[in-house]
Amino acid sequence: MSTTTRIIGLSLLALVACGGDPDPASRITSFRTIAMRATRVVQSDTCDVGLVPAADARPGLPPKLGKTKCEIPGSYAHPGDEVQLELLWHDPKNAPREWMWSTCVNPPSTSVFGCFQKLAADIGKLPPDQRGQFFINNVRQRPGAIAKTFEGNELASDPASDPRTLFRVKVPADALSSLPAEARAGASVGVIFFACPGKLQLDTAFGSGGLRNALPIQCIGADGKPLGSDQFTIGIKRLFLRAAEENTDPRIDAVLFDGKPWDPAEVKDVQAVCDSGEARFDRCGDPKHDITLQLAQPFKQSGKDELGATFEEQVVIQYYVTEGLFEYDVKRAEDPKTRFAGRREKLGDQTMWIVIRDSRGGVSWVTRRFRVVPG
């Protein structure tokens, strides 16, 4: 057992012994990746022409990027598609990080390590002197500059006000045709990202050792030593590959605060009615506030996919916040209302994120601002 594990174990024992409650997962107090969504970027004469900065994008939608290109939000991609990945994250300390993105086509499993196994297999087929170039061609690294994105697409100059990171990937034209017909139901592209609070270092020998759970990178701390996996962030988004089928993301119409529309530009005042350190909503005082997400109808899809399988989506809503407590931080889309209370832990400006996910990989989100004031 590692030192970190022993400390966590002792802390939990102390918490139980004192009768305390763990902080809810919806409260974001350290660096966290919240959600990732995909957008097919397609040519169309009906879209706005020109480059629209992300800061000017419509609320709840990724930015339009490139000339005569429209976006089609959804988790299904087609051979030859260009797909944009948008990652929503929050860092209370706004610490500098190095970001890295990579992809794997038709991995053996949908896990992070399944994607790395596919990368290892691809690299292993190359002569040693070509493996470094493979990374140059397939891994996009962005040292430190957290207010910029790849491919020359600009984000807002203040990353704290627009904490999005974008990456573009091209789906190989033979991503489906190269597979036997019976294997195409599981066809996918895995998109991996890393966020390192130090320096990212590539291991060009990756793929030659055959390690099942090997990582192709190291996150190097200020002392020049590799940081443990508990100190950097790694995640994956799966793009399902289909010949023509679409999976439209759930769409958000409005957010209601106590039954009235909550405009994206409006900062609500919320009284602190929960004690500092309180983790249970039912022990907070009044007033408590109703938060409701209104979804565009129909908010879920059902039917038969292009492979003939019957499906009916399940849709859930997740609530996140920098400070405060929800009565329920996960809700079914059929019953989207939750309640919220401010906490005395930290007064002042705060952020709330509401994320909706369907069971076929579709994701949408909205952000709202509020202010915790003395109760």
C-alpha cells in the first residue's frame, strides 16, 4: 500500500469516527475535467462564412470554426469526418499545465489503456527510427499556454472565464472498411487527453516493451522527477463510428432559478444557509432554491440503428458547483429539478455547471454564475 493510500484510509477512518460526511462529488475544489463533447465539422453553403472566435459562440454550443463549415454536435462520427473535441474543465488555482491529445482507431477496449495498447501495436509495427516521428504526427502537445487551442483557433484571453480546450481529429477514410463486417458494431476512435502540472515528456521507446498498462508519456515535476498518476489528469472520449447514422446531443432550452429563466449573463445572489464544512443538504437552513433544466423536445432518441439493433436512450443531468450543496446532484432527464443552497465555506462569486448526457455518448452543458452572500 502506498503512503498516499494509507493517508487517505486513515482520513476516512477519522471522518467516520467523528460522524462526519464526505464532501459531495458535485463540489469542485481542485482541478477537474467535467465533460467532453464532440462536434462533426462539415462543409456546407448554409453556414455562416468566416472564423468565429470561441468567446463569441452561441451559449451551449461549440464555436463555429473555419470557412463555410457547420458543426453537428454528436458522439457518432463517419469515415473521413473532421471532428472537434471540446473539453470543459475547471481549476480554482488556474495553475499552468501542459496539455497533450492523441487518438487511437478501433482499440481493443474503450478504456484509456485499451487505447494505449492500440497505439503500442501501431508503434510496434514501425522501425525504431520512425517511432519518434509517429508521435510528432499523432500527438498534439500544447506547452503551458492554457488560453490557446490547437490549429490556430483562439479561445478567450482569460482562461478562467472560458475554460475550454479544443482538439481536432480526422477519422481515417478506411476506419470502417478495414474491419470485418461483424466487427463494425464496435468500431470507434478513442481520443485521449493529458493535463500535466509540470512538463510532459514523451517516451519514444513506448510500444517496444509490450507492457499492458504502460503510458507513452511522463509528467515531470519541478524537481525533474516523474509525478505520480494521482497528480496529473488523463481521460478518454469514445467516438462511435458509423457509415451514416447520427446521434444528436441532447439540447438545452433554458435554466430556471426558482421557476424563472436564468439568463447566462445574470449573476444570482444566493444566501449562505449551510454551515462551513456541512456536506448534507437537509441540514441547511432556508432559503433553498429550485434549479431546473429545460430540455428541447424530444430530449432522447429511440428506434433502430443502422446495424438493425433496437435502442432507447437513457438521459441524465449532472450538477456541479464551486461552492454550495445540491439536494440531488444527479437527476433523470424526465425529472430535472433539484434544489440548491449556499454554504458559508466561501462567500463571493461562484460557478455552476449543468451537464446532460445520453447513453450513446451525447453531451451538452451550460454554465451559470452566482454570488454567495451572508445569510
